[in-house]
Amino acid sequence: MSALAPFAVTQKWPAKDPSVIQLYSFPTPNGVKASIMLEETGLPYEAHKVTLADADVKSPEFLSLNPNNKIPAIIDPNGPDGEPIGLFESGAILLYLAEKTGKFIGQNASDKHHITQWLMFQMGGIGPMLGQLGFFHKFAGREIEDPRPRERYVAEAKRLLNVLNTQLEGQDWVAGDYSIADMAIAPWLRGLDFYEAKDLVGWDEHANVVAYLDRFLERPAVQKGLVTPARD
């Protein structure tokens, strides 16, 4: 019996090769964290497109893997102690894959904790705040007459960019060597283009951040991960 047989999600998204990691995702800032990490590590995997439509993320099959109905999620048929494991939450997936491979998590325990704090900076700050900025600037929130919500997230986005710009002074990557922290942070910075908000937050005033994103986007694994799974 396949190691994936107990996972109902495989009924809606069948595995072609059940011996490799199964990725259930869509190319959003959170979704591409997992695909970029998989490309960077060279782990064999199979990508399944799970759209943001209710028919996918709220389907019983997907909810059986992630009850929070968000992408990405993975199944590793070769999990800890030889048992398969399913995981959701992009930060948890990054940490799991880093520990599985011993890559992009630093050279020692101190490095790991330093990297993890910047991963949490993205999870608790960069991601939620830029996401809300996008909502109030580009999407339905722009119809709200009260300017305070939009002003709040514009101000917070600028503050976070300043924090990041300062951290990047004199170094290429946010936590020393290239790591899962960068794979988490940089896709959200790229998302400012999609939100049409770069001018709004003074993007060009943050020279270290601008150069940082350019370096990130030059990586071949990043270029592949940004379009995996394909939208079409």
C-alpha cells in the first residue's frame, strides 16, 4: 500500500509518483516559499495546483490536510522515523525542509535561532501587514471611506521596510548566509508590485531592500519556484 493512501487529499489530486514529496500550492507569496525551498534543496517533489477558489481550498479533501484552508501544504512520504507526514503553514514547511536536509538553516544552533527570528519577522509582520496594505489599497478595502485603515498599513509597511533596510546594511542576506528567512521575506516584497503599492511605501528610498530583492530574483531556483505550480 502506498504511503500516501491514508491522505484523502490524494483522491482529488492524485500523485503520479507517491515516493516523492507532494506539494499542494498556488504561486502566491506564501505558496512560492515552499516551491522555492524545494527547488533550492533539490528534493524530488511533485506540484499540484490548488487554486484559491472554495472548490479547492475548502474541499473536504484539502481540508483533511489543512483544516485552515490555506496553501501551501505538503505530504512527505519519507517523514520522521520513516513515517509519512502532512504539514501546512508555510513557515512550518520551511523549517521542516531545512531540518530534513540540513540546508539554509545555518551552521549551528545559534545560526538556526537567528534565522528563525527573521522567519517569524515575516510570518508576524511583513506578510500580514503587506497583505492588509494590498487589501486596503487595491482590493475591496479601497471602497471604505474611512482613511485610517489604509493609513495604518501604509505606515506599518514603511516601518517594516525600514527595519529590513537597516538589517541589510553591509550584508547580502537578512540573517547572514542565504536562508529560509530570505525565502519567506523576499516573495512578499515582490508582492508590492502586484499590489501596485511600491510608490505608496517609498520603495526606492530603501536601497538595501531594492538590491536584496534583485539578488533574490536572480537565483535560478527562485525563478523556477515562482512559477510552480503553473497558474495555467
